[in-house]
Amino acid sequence: MHNLDDVKVALPQLEYGKGYVNTVRAALNRAPNVYKKPATHISACPHDFQQRFDGATNYVAMGFRSLDQFANWKTAVGGCFARYQRWLANEPARKPDYTDDWPKILAYVTDEAPKLGLAAAREESLATTDINTEFAHRVCNRMSYEARKTFLRGLTVWNALVGSDIAQAALAGLLPASPSEPPPKQARKLAYIDWLPAEVSNSLRKDFARFVHVKRHGEDDGLNEDPLGFDPELRNLNFTDTSAKAYGYAVGWVYRTLIRSELIDANDIRQLSDLLTYRNIKSATRIFQEMRADEMSPLKSDAGSLHSYVAKVTQIAIEHCHVSPETKQHMEALRNHPTVRGKSVGKMSVARRRRVKAFANDMDMQTRLFESPEFLMRQCQTRLKKWNTMSQHARMQTLKLGTAAAALAILLYGKPLRETNLRELRVFCDERQTLILPPEFVGKARLDLPGEITKNGKPIEGELDPEAMPILRFYYEVIRKKLIAEHPFGKHHAESDFFFNGPRVDHAVEKSVFNALIGEGLALCGLEMDTHEMRHAVAFFVLDEDPNAIEEVAELLDNLPDTARKFYAWVEERKAHQSARAKMQAAKSKRLRGRKRA
């Protein structure tokens, strides 16, 4: 019977796409935790998989945060098992299987580097005695920079093993006669150069890659012999691949627009400073506006793209191309011009609105949400009494509940902050303190976020309700200290200014970790919500009490009033419907009073 390990070994031959194969691999690695059994005891039969998981709903017990996450895992693993069975049926004669040699070698060494770095040899069913210089060069040439580093680390340990007379004697017949020569070093390739139009020059691609690198790391780091003079204060470690992609699309918009209009010659555009001049940006803006004025244009209803493009390319020009102060003023005026900025109001997604409306109609869910901070703190306190006898996983789950309780206390008893502002709250620091805790936790805590770090540029201030103080004190004095000194997995958190601290002194807890622990805390309370949906829940509570409190909701959520009206108009309609039905019932009672039944 084929098992999960067989599927993992055959995964490179199952012809998955370059991106999705990583999703499938992660789902397969998670399977032992879901099955609660080792990989060798998990059947790779699609029929067995379907019988076990079709109709299963207890996703929390299996370690998933939501039903959607469980469904995605089933799709990945079930599809992989089916594809593996088809591959077995159509597979040509197999190469000799040398994988049994590896356990003997790995049992001899304690370092895992040969196992990690030389996985390519096992995937090719290559005999361990055939690992040579030709193999090392061939594999390295097709690898990315990060994978190449891992491979070379493994090759270094492998060569030390091959060169040891003691190892050669102990592993007779399993090691080659001589070490493998590593390939010559390659310069690291510039990243983030693939989001520009295919027709741009390589020099422009490299200049854009340099901008993204500097934007992320705050330094040139050897990409250019002439330092760019980038201000370290503008360093942004949250400049993700998605952000870089958006900037690349904005640069591509200017390039394509001007090339199609024959306003520039492609041969003259060698760097970003050649393309992103004030004249070029203004010309591209004018062309976009003319196209949007056409009644038949698909841009007729596009209210936000132009401002997004102009904001990004002017930022690149100001920060990277170092335009003159006068040109900088012109660019900022163009970016903020009413015809460019427009009046765009987003809208809630259909799926999210459906979940929020379901929450609005479920009084039990609303009650559980209000009780969630205290409930999670009590659960955490109960589990902490058994701390010395708990497993590492159970200890980590306990600390997650305590952290989730503190986060929910701030959201419910203070202000429903956006995820980034909540995660990066700072305490007990002189200048950048955003969560002000009273001495000895006696009194009220206060939020004080400057406009520079908020989405809309407005400062956020306000006191927390007294109910929040016991929970914040419990987190700070018990949970946070255990994360610093007794982290279950040895990755101790740093003692930093961040209230929700992480392993690094200069960085708060990671975004994915923070969102996951809040989701797990809410799931324990029987609620399937995320941090952002908490904001919608708070807005519903306020508007359910007073449908006219749109301005108050906008202030509480740090939103524009127009955004609040568009997001929550359905709450007013709901109240209007209830009021109309009550009036209909009153009219019916008035007219039928004293009338005999027919």
C-alpha cells in the first residue's frame, strides 16, 4: 500500500505548477497532524481520503482556523492523492530506487544539511556513489539563489563526510571515492524586476529593482557603487512583494501610455529618472483623463486607479530620482489635484458582508463576542495551573489565548484599530509610545496614535474602558513574560517597546502569527471572524443602538463618513424594516380591536 511518504517523494513528477506545488507540499506536511498518525500509516488512496473527510465539519479540532482553510487543505491533498494514483498507472519503468541508502547515511551523521541540501539527488533516484562534480554543477545552475545556498551548505557537509577516512570505513560502498567540486560563485540576481512591461530595457529593470531593494532595506547594499543617498528613516520592512508589484504596474502604466502615444522613444529611457519626469507623468495623467471622459471607455467607472498610479510614480520620482524641490512641489500638487484624486469610496466584499449580516442576526454570537476577552483570560489562567505538566504545543496554545484576550480587550473596550496599528502598539518608551498604561495598572489606559502611522493620516486617541485593565495587566505581567523567558519552542521573544512583541527587538510580532492567534481565540469562543471583521462588528453594535450615529462610527473606526455610510447603510435599512413592521402590527391591532372573528 502506498503511503504519504511515497506521495512526497513523487511530488516533483506530478507536474504541478511552480507556485501551487508549494501549497500542495505544505498541505501534505500538515496531513500527519490532521490524521493524528505518522506519514507511513496514512494511505494515499483517494477513496479512503474521501470517506474520512467528506462531510467533516469539526475543523478546529483538526487544527484549522476556518472552514475555508480546511476546504482548501482537502482540495490540495485529495487532488494530490488522485494525481498520484494516475501517475502510478501511467508511469514508465522506474529508475532504480537508491533512497534506502540515505537513512543509513543520515543515521551516521547528526547534521541534517546533507538531507536538506542534497534532496535533488534523492528526487532523481541518484545513487549516493554517483554524487560528483558534474551533478553539483548541473543542479546548481537550475536553482534560485536561496535554494542554491541551501544546496551548497549540504554539499560542504557531504564533502567533509566523503573526505573522512573514518566515515568511508563506516559507510563502505555508500560514499563516492572523492569529494565534489562546488560550482563557481554567482552574483546574486536582482529581485523584483519582472513586474515591468516585457519591452522595457534591462537598465530600467535594474533601476527599478534597485528602488525596491532600497525601499525595503534602507541601504544600497552593494547594488550600485554610487550610493543613492536614501534616507534610512524611510526604511520600510513591510514593503512586501505585493507592494513592489503595485509600484511596477504604476511604472508600466506611464511607460506604455507614453510609448503608445509616441511621446517618448524607448531608446531614450534608460533609468527611472528618464521616464518619471514631471512632464511625462502629467502627460500620462492627461491621457488617462481623456480616456475616462469617453462614455464607451472601460475607464468610465474607474475612480481610484489614476490616483493610485500617480501617487506611486511621484513617490518613486521624489525618493529615488531626487527631483528638485520645485519639481517636488509640482508633483505633489498633481498627485493631490481633485481631478486626479477623485472621490473614491471602497465597498465591503460580498462574502464579508454576508458574514457580518449573519453575525447581526445571531444574538448568541454577539453575546459570545462581548464575553470573549474575559472568557479567554479565564481559560488561560486555568491552563497555566498545569504549566509544568503540559506539552510544548499545549503551552503555546495557552500563551496564544492570553495574547488573543489582550488584543480583543483593546478592540472591544478601546478602539477597533486596524491590524497593523494594533499589532505595533508601543508601551513604556519615551517618544513613540502609542499605548499608555497607567503606573501599576491603576487607572485607565489610553491610546495615542499619531497621524503619521494611521491609514487616513488622522491621529487616534481615546481611553480604554476599565474592564480592559485586568486583562491587559494579566497579559503584560504573565503571558508576555513567559513569551520572553519561557517560550515553549525556544524562540524567545525580545524585550522591546512593542506591547505585542516578537523575536526581534525592532519589530512587532509577525502579521500572520498575530492574525492566526486572534482567529484561534475567537474560534475557541465559537466565532469564525478575523481582526478586520471585528471592526465591522463594533460598527454594527453602535449603529444598532442609534442608526444615525454614522459620524461617531467613522470617528471610532478612523474612517471617512462617506465610507461608513456606504459600508453600513444596510444597518439603517434593517432598523427601518423593523420599525415599519412594528407600525404595521400597531395598525393591525388598532383596526381589529373589538372585532369578532369571522
